[in-house]
Amino acid sequence: MATEPVPTVTLNNGVVMPQIGFGVYQIPDSDQCERAVRDALEVGYRSLDTAQVYRNEAAVGAAMAASGLPREEIFVTTKVWISNAGEERASSSIEGSLRRLRSDYIDLLLVHQPFGDYYGTYRAMERALSEGKVRAIGVSNFFPGRFVDLAEHVEIPPAVNQMETHVFNQQKANRPWYSKYGTALESWGPLAEGKNNLFTNETLAAVGAKYGKTAAQVALRYLVQRDIIIIPKSVHRERMEENLDILSFKLNVADMEAIAALDGGVSLFGDHENPEFAAMLSGLTADAD
Ligand code: NAD
């Protein structure tokens, strides 16, 4: 189990966020999600990533309460879904998220997808920030065009953009656009959900063999050394430990270059500009108020 303290990232509004967190996508069953989050907190994670559309904010809230940890020791992120877009709906959905999370504040609140009235959503989030209901606000899945447009036309620049980011899609070309506004890059799918046989990738395995680490640990360590925030997910306690145990070794320049070369620069999860994909996402509904 990791003994080194988890590094932190200072966001563009001064809020400090753990660089490694625990994601709970696709853990819809309440008992399983609560158990997983309790395990993650016991293992040492202090940052949790949920969303209204995951329909598991309540389980995350229950696990936080049951952990006995002071609220301020946990950093919790949630996201406003497309079906709650627009100023009024987003506002009441934020109240719903607070209630389900059993908290009077959210550490980081993101616009989940750049669809629907996300400008209205962002205004509601700016208001929640000014009211102390949220400590930082940002976006997710905003490719540079929409990201820059939003960042230029809102009061508060996004603190974070949570994007698909892993060794096979490293966001190299897009990242300067986010950095321009001081926006931190947070990776979703840091293990590419195992796509492209990440867990047996020869380059990652060979690098890992030198340090006694798995391909998964090398893939995560690479992102950490690139100053990217990561939120790997697993429901298995030993994998939660494995994914956190990446602080006691350092990849050298040659390792970093070898892993940089794995980048294909394209999504493994679907094209956001594809109208069928947009229609599919827009058809999903989330927990509301
Ligand atoms: P991930 O890349 O973290 O992969 C998770 C999967 O990899 C697990 O389900 C498990 O099957 C496997 N795994 C995990 N650790 C392993 C290990 N050490 N060895 C072998 N297999 C292992 O994928 P993810 O869950 O999609 O992404 C992480 C988090 O990012 C999510 O839980 C969620 O919080 C967030 N997310 C956000 C968005 C978004 O649109 N903003 C989209 C997807 C995910």
C-alpha cells in the first residue's frame, strides 16, 4: 500500500486538489458503489469522482458519511448532466447533488458534456460558487473549439477540463488551449478502460519490469509525471491499492519518450462531433433535484 502522500494540484482559483482520485463510473448498484467508495477511502484515496448521470451520488454520500472522515479531508467532484442543463434546472440539480452527497458543498462541479444550454448551466455553477455551495467549477469533454468559446465568454475560467486522456490518447495538441486559461487537465479513462490491451501492452510491461510495477501502474505514473490529474476506477480493493501505489518510483526520460510514442491522438471511446454519438448522449437522463 502507498505510504507516500498523494501529490496535489493547485487549481486556477487556488483550491488544492489531490492529483490521484477514485472514479465511480459504471457502479450503478448502490450497495456495491458504497462498498467500493468505503474501500477506496480506507485504502487512502481522498478524492472521489461521481456525476448526476452515474446515479450513484447517494451511495458516494453514504460512504463519505460512514467513513468517519472529516468532510474537509475528502475532495468530491460531481457533474451536471445534459438533461439538467440550463440555468434554472442546473441550479435545482445542484441542490439535488448536495442532498444526495449529504454535504453542504461540492469541491469541484463540472459541466459533464458540451451539449444543451451549457452556458446556462455554467452561470448556475458560477452562482453556486459565489454562494459557497461549490469550491471550484469546470468542464468535461470540451474540445478546444467549444472550450475556448466558453472560457472567453464566462466570468470565471474553468478550473478543470476532464477529458479522455491515457497513453493512447494523450491530449498533446489540445492541452495548450486549456493551459491558456490556467485550466488543469484531468484524465477520465486513465487506463483506457483496458482498451487496446493496455494491461498487457509490451512497452508498458517492459518499463514496469524495471521497477517491479505493472503496465497499469506505469500508465498511471506516466500521466502523473505529465502533471495530469487521474481518477482510475476499480471495484477490487487490491487494484485500488495497485493504482495508488505509483508514488515510489519515477519514470526516466527514455521511459517517458517510449510511452509518449504510444499516443495515437484519437479517442478510443467515440467521436463527440459524430451526430449519432451526440444524440445518444442527449437521450440519457440523470438524477435531478
Ligand atoms: P479506467 O480507465 O479507470 O478503467 C477502469 C477499468 O479498468 C475498471 O473497470 C477495471 O476493469 C480495470 N482496471 C482498473 N484498475 C486495474 C488494474 N490495476 N489492473 C487491471 N485492470 C484494472 O476507466 P473509467 O472508469 O472509465 O475512468 C475513470 C473515471 O473517470 C470514471 O470512473 C469516472 O469517474 C470518470 N469518467 C468520466 C467521464 C466523463 O465523461 N467525464 C467518462 C468516463 C469516465
